[in-house]
Amino acid sequence: MVVEGNPDRNRFAAGVGSAGMDIPREDPLAAVSPLDGRYAGRTAPLVPYASEAGLIRARTEVEVEYLLALADESGVDLDLSAAERADLRAVVDDFSTEDARLVKRLETEGAEGYAATNHDVKAVEYFLRTETPERLHPWIHFGLTSEDVNNLAQRLLVKPAVEEVLVPKLREVRDTLADEAREHRDVPMLARTHGQPATPTIWGKELAVYAARLGTAIGRVETAAAGLSGKLAGASGTYAAHRAAYPDVDWRAFSREFVASLGLEHTALATQVNPCDDLATLFDALRGVNNVLLDLDRDVWLYVSDRYLGQEAAAGETGSSTMPHKVNPIDFENSEGNLSKANSDLTFLADYVTTSRLQRDLSDSTVKRNVGAALAHCLIGYSKTAAGLAKVVPNEQVMRDELENTPEIIGEAVQTILRREGDTDAYERVKELTRGKRVTIEDFRDLFDDLDVDESVREELHALTPAGYVGYGGDLVDELDGGD
């Protein structure tokens, strides 16, 4: 970027793209994505499942397990000794960073006597040749297409990334909401519908709503993750190479058993690629979770703005670079931004990975490499929501003061009780008193005194208060525990 007539700006711009900013690639400051830079500490739990090294190891695991399964198939001319089996397992169990680097060199530069493959799965095959006796080399990747390996490896990463990293963090948020709901089940507050004062509610009940929604959404995610489905059927999904080599082996049964042994459902009908409807279902389920949390983030932000919620100030933290007093709801804002980015990515992924030209095109390969980024934005969002919830506390006095200053909200109760007594003009009577006006509780009491009703009904109306008009209120919190 050259700024005409501004040599200082031009020198700065030139320095950014030259040796003036010669930052080592491994330094987080050099990261192109904030996921590996600013937020590297928060996304670290996903590294085993979302990194290039993780994918290389998962491919290696699939190739090794497949080789062992071939040896277990009686119709295939492959025998493995106990020592060879142990050695193969050790390749996966002891897979190291140096092993991953070797695979990458085999792909991009060539190594160990092999020319550069320019093919990531073929590089894994050659890596396994460096770890095994020559007699096994013809059986490595036997009859497979790279998609057979990739679709299984990707699901071996996505499944634990969701089940072991994302879901526990979501349950932490859900449990916090449930605990706070129980603690504040008796705190009344003014509700707002269409942004206007409405029938009072209970702070604990409002949190319970989100806890319940989140629990249901988590269940959908868990179901989708458990249903991830793998394909192993060769270049066009017909087992052609397998059957040509061993026509008497039931390769369909072999595939079913092998995929199941990896903890995945089996996709029986496929082209060269796994149709990926299972991944789309998972991505949609994660969007459902994220939408619940986005709703929560925005509501809590508004409650903080209205001073219904206070925030604990972190020692040493700066809220504003110019206004020292500020304690901003930055965790909820950060969560909202990351979850919105995650949802954008998840929508794109769900739409894209389920399509492929004819039996195969490679456009989905580069797209699928971004699954980890979508999950990382999810994780940051979940962590930030959790951090925000840990800082907010209800300002009960503000909530009660607002209720007392908005007595018109008992109008619903008044007209409903009068309807019960047969007053056909009850709604209109209260509407005339309250709509678009500032009223006091005394205005209501004057109305009550003028009504032609039994004294017991008049007493019932006089007993109405904004803070007491909460229905079942806190009792609804018990629904979280299956109450009725």
C-alpha cells in the first residue's frame, strides 16, 4: 500500500512486508490466523484433532488398522506375526512430531530415497514403508483410494474434538446456568417483550430457560457426533480393486466390520467420496448450540447495559483506553463474534461438503481443512461465555426498584381477575387507565375502590404487587431436575 505524498507511511508499509518485520514463523505474532496467534492458548485443546500433524497421525492410524484387518481376513494372503503386529501398533502409539515432519518431507521434498509425492496420503504410505519390512510394502494402502483413508481419518479427529473438547466446555456453561438459576430462583425482575415493560419474571427462571435449551442442543450434538459415518469402498465406491484381487472375499462385510472397529457408523453407498451428510448434520447441530449461546450473550449484554447485572472487575484489567471507570461486557461480545464466525463457517461447510461433481472432485479437500477452524471459533465462544458468566452478578436492588417504578405491569392480572368475575369490559377498563401513560399503584387502588365487586375480590386486587406477580416463578427452575 503506497500513500501518495506520505513518505513516512510508505516506509512503514514497506517495512511490514519486508525484513523490517522478520518474525520467526513459529512465533504466534507471525500467525496469519488469530486462532494460532492471539487465541493460541484457548485453541490448544484442539491441536491434536485439528492440526496438520493430527491429521497425518490419523491417516497413519487408518492405514495401520487396515493392514491389521487385512491380515485378519482369512481369504487374503497376508500373515503377520505377533511381533510385526506389535511393531505396527507402536508406529501409531509412538507417532511423534518428527514422524509427522518426515511425512511432510516425503510429500513436499522427497526423503528416504523417495521423490516428493505431492500427495499427502501417498506420503503416509511411503512413511509406513520406512517403518516396516519390505514384504509388507505391497499390502500398505492395498486397494484403497486416498478418500477411503481421508474420510475415516477426518472423522477419527472430528468425533473426539467434539466429544472430548467442545461438549465438556458446553456442559460447563450449562451447569453454570443451572446452578445460577437455582441460586436466584427468588429474584423477581421486570420482563420486556418487544423491548417494553411486560409481566414480571424471575432471574433464575430466565437462566433456567437457557440451561434447558442448551441441554437439549448439546444432546443433538452428541447424537450427531455418535452417528459419524465412514466409507471404505475404493475408487468409485464399488470395491472393484478389492474384488478383482480376491473375488471370494466378502468385501462389503469386511468394510462394515472395519469401519465399525474404528467407532464409526458404516456408509454402504458412496461414490469415491463419503457423501458427508453426517458431517453436515453435526455442523447444523453445532450451529443450534451456538444460536442458543448467541441469544444468551446478547441478552446478558442488555442486562448489563440496564444495570440488572453487575460485573466483577478483574485486577489490572483495562476496560477502556480512555475511560478508566469502564467494566465492559467484553467476554460476551467476544463470544458473540466468535460464535457468529463459527456459524458462518459451519453453514458454508455443511453446504459444501455434501456436494461433489460426479464421482469425485477435489474442491472439498481444501474446504475440509477448515473444519478445525470452525471448531476453534466454537471453543473460543464457549470459553468466553463461561468466563463472562463467572463475572456477572444480579443487581437485585435495581431489579426491584424497576419493578416498583413500573406498576402498570399488574394490569394483566387486574383485567384477568375481573374477567373471571364476569366483567366484559375488564380489558378496556385497564387499557384506558394504563396504555401509553405513567401510572402509580395508587391509580390502580383508586380503580379498585370504584369497582362494583365483592369485598374479597377488592382485597385480592389490592394485594397485587409488581414484585409478587410472578406466577410459578422460581418453581419453574425445578423443571431442570425433571420437576412437574
